[in-house]
Amino acid sequence: MADAQDATVVVIDSSINGLYLAPMVAVSLEAGLASGVVAAPSNTSPFTVKRKAFSNKAFSNTVISSDKKVIGLAKNSYGIHENPVAGTIENFDAAVAVNNGVTSVNIEKASGKITIADADIVVSGGRGLKGPENWGMIEELAEVLGAATACSKPVSDLGWRPHSEHVGQTGKPVASNLYIAIGISGAIQHLAGVNASKVKVVINTDAEAPFFKAADYGIVGDAFEVVPKLIEKLKAFKQA
């Protein structure tokens, strides 16, 4: 399709399919690829884009020198802007090679839950929950908010939660619109993996916890008292 339209720039979203397709499209077009792009090109000669770097702790200005270019957008970087224009729909039948050199080794399917990668809201718990038996309120809060559940590295290391829920620099990066950290002190590795989230909320009994310095909103209090009240208020708000 890009060749048919003689397109020089192809923009791909940050969905799971987008992350998978971007490098394949770039190879097919013999194009340069820049992923994690957070802004419109700052220059077109040379073609320069701003990207996330070092686990979202910094930005880099990357030059794409090839004739054709593929840009992979970073999740939740651009926001929603109204721009009513007339569009057309064209039928497109992609020819996909059967033998593309890709082999599936293992497939893990999430059952009925919002995944961390697709979530606009993430509710995350740490060792302050004291044990896996207390995770019910994390899941209940996530259900009320339509959010994904996550955890800190110590929690997954202890076996309280699966490693697929571990977020942070050594786990899955989070770039949600809202990230709620409950009972998480905020080690630098955890903060590095979640600081791309637009709004960060922390609930912790320790007012000196590092997460309070990075959070947009903080509640100093016992999670076992705060979270049930928060769930109660949210349910009442949704029913109003």
C-alpha cells in the first residue's frame, strides 16, 4: 500500500500489532525505522524525530537518512486532538507470505483481563500489601476503573503475582494515562519504568517514600483503609 501510494513516511501506532509490524514494514520498504517517537518531526532536512531513550529516562533526537521512513509512535504521547476532515475508505488485500521465517515458540493468552500494554489505567501493588491473600482489593479497584493490574519486582520475585505483571525498568514499561501505586516505595528501577505515565498516584503509609517525589498526587495512609473507601466512592460515583 505504501509503495502504491508512493509514500515516503509511514506512521504506525504503539499497539501490540504495531510493535510487531513496524520492523517488518521497514524491512519491506528498505526504510529507516524510529520507534518510541513522542513528537512531530522537528526538522525535515535532515528528517529528525524525538524519541524516548534509556527506559524513558531521557530523549534522543534521531535522524532518519533513508528515502523512506517508518515512525513508530510511543503510547499516549500525542493525546487526542479534534481535526475533522473528509476521509475515504479503500479496499486493501494484503499479500502475506506463508513462509516469512517467523516461528511461534509459545503463546500466552490473557483471559478476560486488560493487559498492561493496552491499559489506559494501571493499578499496581507492592510489598505493602503484605501478602498475595490481600490482592483482592487491588483487583476490585482495577475492575471498577477498567484497569490492568500490575506489581513491583519484589512482589513477583516472592511469587505473590506472576512475572507478567511486573512493571518497572526490569519488567514491563508503563505509559498509561493513570498509574496508581499502592504500597510501593518507589525504587529508582520501578520509577524508571513507569515515569512515562501521564498521572501518577501513590498510596503509602511512609510519607518519606521516594514515590511521593515523583507522583502527581499522594495519599499518606494505610492502603487497607484507603483503598476500600476509594472503591466505595468510585462505585457510588458510577451509579450516580
